Amino acid sequence: MNFLRGVMGGQSAGPQHTEAETIQKLCDRVASSTLLDDRRNAVRALKSLSKKYRLEVGIQAMKHLIHVLQTDRSDSEIIGYALDTLYNIISNDEEEEVEENSTRQSEDLGSQFTEIFIKQQENVTLLLSLLEEFDFHVRWPGVKLLTSLLKQLGPQVQQIILVSPMGVSRLMDLLADSREVIRNDGVLLLQALTRSNGAIQKIVAFENAFERLLDIITEEGNSDGGIVVEDCLILLQNLLKNNNSNQNFFKEGSYIQRMKPWFEVGDENSGWSAQKVTNLHLMLQLVRVLVSPTNPPGATSSCQKAMFQCGLLQQLCTILMATGVPADILTETINTVSEVIRGCQVNQDYFASVNAPSNPPRPAIVVLLMSMVNERQPFVLRCAVLYCFQCFLYKNQKGQGEIVSTLLPSTIDATGNSVSAGQLLCGGLFSTDSLSNWCAAVALAHALQENATQKEQLLRVQLATSIGNPPVSLLQQCTNILSQGDKINRRGSKIQTRVGLLMLLCTWLSNCPIAVTHFLHNSANVPFLTGQIAENLGEEEQLVQGLCALLLGISIYFNDNSLESYMKEKLKQLIEKRIGKENFIEKLGFISKHELYSRASQKPQPNFPSPEYMIFDHEFTKLVKELEGVITKAIYKSSEEDKKEEEVKKTLEQHDSIVTHYKNMIREQDLQLDELKQQISTLKCQNEQLQTAVTQQVSQIQQHKDQYNLLKVQLGKDNQHQASYNDGAQMNGIQPEEIGRLREEIEELKSNQELLQSQLAEKDSLIENLKSIQTSPGANEQSSVTASDRDSEQIAELKQELATLKSQLNSQSLEITKLQTEKQELLQKTEAFVKSVPVPGESEAGIAAKTTDVEGRLSALLQETKELKNEIKALSEERTAIKEQLDSSNSTIAILQNERNKLEVDITDSKKEQDDLLVLLADQDQKIFSLKNKLKELGHPVEEEDELESGDQDDEDEENEDDSKDQGHIQL
């Protein structure tokens, strides 16, 4: 409190003594009055004084106001007054007609009072609990007070809210409030809460903030909405910018698709209010946040694909080609489209197909390039078009080829009716506007970036300089303009044209020995470069000297010595005589030491405050960083070292070709092994199918067992019928013809029994043969033994089951024999009974009735016997089918065994071939290792890729050996 009293004492215009006494009396009433009305009136009076006498009210009343918030929560009116008073004390938003010094002092007061308030963390927690009250007079001032606290001391208040239980969740409820004033101020509160705090950003995002904010934007009319839409967009940017987790959540939640209606602005010449321009500008920035080059490549790529699939990219291209769009919106749209297509082949192909609505239609790329080389266009627009062209060509070899092809003689339109991208670039390259020269040179350099094919194709380009003179190559024309220097009057920077041409030539000649040869073939180029480097020029010209040194170094490093007068050694001798090696390296270092070099190396987008700062290109800074060290080493190398290096390179190339040959052979063998593995897996599947078939056969045999049991039960019933027949015959007598017919039936049963026994004998012999065949393979083949054991076990089970059937049939035969003997005894008794005298008193009619009854029983017995024969016949047919299935299984097993033996032979041969190849590769690796050691001794940097590849190859060979061993243990 002491520092506040000091500030109060230092004020030149303080309150009157009576006002200070009034504030003191009001504070005493708030602290001591027992009536709620008195306290409420006192707080209301303090509120009215708090704006004008902010310091005094804050010093004397803050603790009393906090006490009111703690004790009088039941009365919403006094709570509202207290919150408003605290807001007036802490907030700096009120505009006061005071001097500048007083304004600065007021801002200091706000931060000091905020520090006092949050010193007790319970005060912030109390304020969060008050926000749960639905009463408007409590919730609204509470929201404003917390927003003011966050603006004054954001990080400290954020930390308190973060550790408070359900603190962020309570604030998220403000977005669902039906009162727009509270909802809109809640958006402002969340803006301050989420600023530069990733943890709170994640919590807010997972509290369904994206869904609620997008709903608010839609309700307010998207880009046609008011300032509420602007606030929501700023909050969305806070949640997504530099927060990979929230960006991924936004994409996976399909919220990118909901952004498409934002850009449905139509082709209107009017209706672009200032608020709409602001909203659309923020919407475009939000899209750029999701596809920024600084994001992880995977996240950026997935967002780019989603924007193309939902039609967002198509909608942006519509705005790009529309008329009547404000310049700043058009510029930001070009930048947005640039980052949406950057490095994404699908999006780049679509952008190449976009045509401007002109007559005749022109590609959008051509229309944009026309703006880039037009010096009357705004500078920021030209920078945006250059960035768009760079993003279109980034990692897009197809697009690079299409641009370069427009410069080749075979594709130039002879009628002159249409202008191509290549013609526009050449026109800008040779215009009198230095900014157009630089932009065209950088754009053409991006068409050659990391593409040796297009560098060679560009050498074919011929330009007609003037009527009557022969055409010159594009490379020659660039060097001609470079050598003219300041002789041509150009608008803009003096060095901008030369810097652009030198960057183009360095990009063109790097990693392209053919282009280096063409460049050195012009005898004037090397003297010009050495002259530029050797001169002592001003500070502004030092950058040009550094770029000339870089170009000369590239001509040495990538020189294939095809020109005798400009071989590597001669060029190095020339540098040592004319310039000096140390001086050359010093001039080369001017590039990376330039103040604009580090700025250009940070971001891919060419974002410059004015044309004078447009010196370096982002991709060129990467090239300088890559080549500066190797050129320095190349300059200090002797001729003998160069020769040895060339010999070693040739030897390595030869060995690399041999190794590549063997690698291809090993790859082929790997493919063959994969095919064999697939065949083995197919055979395994077939084996499983056969095992399934055997299982089904076992189940069928079980069914046959059940059927046999039923037949046995039926035979028991037949025995009972025969016993009753014997009793009837003893009692009543049987005709001799019926007895003969019964004998014939018994004989047929005997013949059927003999037939079944013969079939069983054949089955037994068949099983013995199968057993001998299955146990025949040698003991040295483990997989075959395992398969045959499994099959022999299954056949043994079948044999046991058939033996059971045989024993049951034998028991049936015994029962039939017993039945036969019983019937013989019955015949004898019947004959004796016929010979005896009939019983007196018995009439012929009674005898006839008994005979009819016996005949009926006998016919029933014959019918049952016939059914039994049919069932025995069906059982015999089923057993024959089982035999055929067993034969088929055995033949399939034999075929699989032969195929397995063949596969094992093939695998053995392949293993021998691989062993031979491994021996050869080991010899080659040893030779390569010795040669690399020689290179290291000579000071030449050696890449470790070959060693890694050889190590990987050894690992692959070991894996192949393990696989081949595993092949031998496969069990069919």
C-alpha cells in the first residue's frame, strides 16, 4: 500500500479533502453497517466515485469490496456494484481527457491494483465461482473484471485459473449463454485467457470450443457478420497457431469442411464493407495457420488434402480470379492459395488447371505472372505472386517441366496470339525495372531447383536479341546483362538486377556439369568474374563480389574438365594469381555475413517492407549454406589430390555398379523366396483343408456307428418275433411250404453276411497297405515323418473303428447262426406235431383261423427281414464311399510330399547361390573400405551411405539364412 500512497501524494491534481473523507466514510459504512441496504448504498456510492477517484477508492475500498463478495453473495445487487467498482479500479479502458503522463500513470495503477487483487489466489477463485451465477448483474461485471485482470497480468492470472478446479470449464459456459452481451464478452475473455498458453488452449479446444465458435460465426452471417465474427476468428487463431495438437483435433473433427462457406463471397463489385474485409482477412489467415510451412510436414499435408477434398481450395481460386476484390484481400488470398498448394502434388495439379475468366481463357499462372512483372502493381501483390509461383514449383518436377517447356522452340506459339509463362519470365528478366528482373530471375531459378533435367533443357533456349543478329542462348544473354552492370539505366536498386541474375546462374550451374561447360565455353565469363572479385569496391558492391566468388567456385567444384583451357587446376591457379585464395574465401563469406541473408533464411515467404530489402531468396540461402564449405575445400586442394579423388571416384563408381548388380540379383532371389513362401503357405492351407476333410470323415464314421447300433436294436426285435413264431408253430403247426421259404430267407442272410465279411477283409488289407505307405519316408526328413505319423494315427483310428464294426458283424453272424439252429429244432418239432393225431373236438374252422394268424405273423417277419437287408446294403455303399475318400486323401498327401521335396531342393540351391554372392559382396566391401580409407587419408569427405547399405545387406542376408532354415522345418 505504501507505493500507492506515494503515487497519490505525487499527484498534482488530487481529490479534495472532502472527497477523501467521503470515501473513507463510505468504506466504514461498508465494513461496519449491519443493514444490507446501508452496505448496498455505500457500495453504489463507491462505484460512482471509482472512475474519477480511482486511486483513493482502490487504496481504501478494495479489501472491503472483496469482503462483500465473500459475505453478501445472496444479494446480487450489491455483488454487481462491488464487481463494477473493482472493474473501474483495475481497468484502463476508460478514456480520460488527461495528459500523456497521467495516462501512463493510470496504466501503472491498473497493473498495481491487479497485482494486489491476485496476490491472494482465493480472490480469483471467488471471482470464478461468481461467474456461475446466472443473474445478469453478477455475471456480466464478473466477466469484464476477469478480462481486465487477464489484460493487466495475463500469465499470472492464467496460471491461477489453470490450477483452479474446473476453472476453464466454467468460463466455457459463457459461450452458451443466451444473452449476446455476455456471450460476446465471454469471447473476449477467452481471447485473453488463451493468449500464449498452450495448456489452456488445449483445454479450451477439448471443451468443444471449435463447435461453439463456428456456430456463432454461422449465426452471425460468416464474412458478412459484425465484430463478433472478428472476435471469434481471433480466438480461433489463438487456439490453432503453433499448437499442433489443436490443429490435428480441428482437422479430425471435420471442422475444415465448415470453413468453405466463409469464402462464398461471389463476384460482386460492391458490398465490401470494412468489417467484411477484416473478417475475410482473418479467415484467410486462419487457413494459413493450418497449412503453414512451419508446421510438421505430415500435419500440413493432411490439411492440404482435406481442403482440396472439401472444395475449399476451389473456392479460394474462385476469389483469386474474381473481379472487384479489394487489393489486400486479393494479396492475402494469393498467399493463402500458395501455402495450400505448397508441396502437395494434387493441389498443384489442380492449380495448374485453373483458368481465368477471360476471352480467350488464360491459365491462372499466366495471369498472376503478368501482375508480377508489371511494375505498376502494388509491391505486396507482386511479392505474393512470386510466393505463389514458388509454392507451385516446390517439389513439383512436373510443373517445373511445364514452365521450362514454354521456353523451348518447339512449344512457342508462332502466331503470337497467346503469351506463355516462359515468355513473361524472359520479358521480366530483361526489362528495365530492377524489381521485375529480380522476381523473374528468382522465379526461373525455382523452375530449376533440384531438377538436373530442366537445367539441361534450359540450355536449349534461344533468344532473338535484334533483327539481323543471330539468336543467343538464355545463358549467354544472362551473362551479357551481368557484364554490362550499371551501363543500362534501370528503375530501382542498382545491385538488385545483378544479384538476381547471379542467384539464377548459381542455381542453374550447381549440380549440372553440362551447364558449367556451357558457361565456361564463353571465354569472357571467367575474366569478368575474376575482375569483379579482385576489385576493391564499396560496401554495397561486396555482395555482388561474394556472389561472383560463389559462381566461380561452382564452376570449379562441378567442373568435369571437358574444356582443356578451363580445367579445375587451371581455374584454381588463376584464382591464386589474380585474387589470392584467402581473399577469394573472404569475398565468398560476404554472402552469409550480409544483414539480409539471415532474414531471408527464416521463412519461405518473400516478405519485405520495401523493394530495396528484396535481395536474397529463401531457397538460395539453403544453396549457399550447402556449397560454401565444399567450395572452400575445393579451392585448397592440390592437383594430385584432385587426380587421386577422381581415380577413387571412378573406382567407387565401378564398385558401386558391381554392388548394384549383385543387389539386384539378391532382390530377385528375395522375390523368388517370397514366391516359394507363398507356395508353402498355400500348401499349408491345403493341408488344413485335408485335415478338415478327415475330421468330417471321422464324424461320418461316427454316424455309421450310430446307424449300426440302430440295426442291432432292430435285429433284437426280429429275434423276439421269431421266438413268438416258434411258440405259435409248436401250438398250431406250420405249412411245409412256409418253412421252406423261411429257409431260403436264412440262406440269403448268410450270403449277405459272407459278402460283408469279404468287404471287411478287403478294407483290412487296404488299411495295412496305407499304413506301410505312410510309414515309409526316411528318418532324415523331420517334416515328412511328422506328417506321416499324423496320417498313420488317423488311419489307425479308422482301422480300430472298422475292427469294431467287424466284431459287431461277427456277433450278428453268431446270432443268425443261433437263429438257424432254433429254426431247425422248430422244423423237427413241427414235423412231429403234424404226424401226431389232432386234438378231438377241434373243428377245421378253428384250425384254419389259427393258420391264417400264423401266416400274418410270418409275412410281417419277412417284411422286417427285407428292410434289414436294405439297411445293410446302404451301410455297405457308405463304407465303399469312405474307402474312396481315404484313397483320395492318400494320393493328395503323396502329391504334397513330392512338392515339398522339390521346394526343399530349390531352397537349398538358392541358399548356395546366396552364399556365393555373400562371399563376392564381402570381397567388394573390403575393397571399398580400403579405398574409402585412402580417401579419408587424402582429406576427401566420404559419405557413410555405402557402409550403411552394406551393413543393411548383411542383416538382410542373415534374415534370408534364418528364413531358409525355417523353410526346412515347415510341417505340411
